[in-house]
Amino acid sequence: MVALAVWRDNRCNQCGGDLEETTSEENDGTPGHGAYLPLLPIRCHRCTALAKSEAHYRDLKAEHPHALIHRVELHPPRIA
């Protein structure tokens, strides 16, 4: 448990990165230093399905939509 606490204490509370690396001046993006660069986003299709389900029930004005637990399952492709 102590090791987990130490690990958590050394993480950025915003991005989860290792503070020793993410706060190092060697990675500040100035000439001759490393730099963090944004990558193109990727889509999680499971999150998309969950968001669609949440929006559907919100649009229906379901009673207490915040209390609904949305679930999805992966269906393999149909083979004809």
C-alpha cells in the first residue's frame, strides 16, 4: 500500500503522467529539449455506444436518467 501511495503522489493529478518526467525542464519544448506534442485523437467505439444510450434516455426525459447504468456489448460481425 505504501508503494501505491508513493506512485500516486508522483503522478500529475491532471494527465496522470510521471511528475519527474512531465515537469523536467528537459521536456519543456525549448530548442534542444524534448517536447510533448498532441496526437490525433482515436475513437473508442464502446464509449460512443455508451454516450448514444445516455443521450437517448436523456432525450426521452426518463425519470432520474443519472441513475441509469448504461451497458453495451460487442457483437461479432455476421457471417453470411
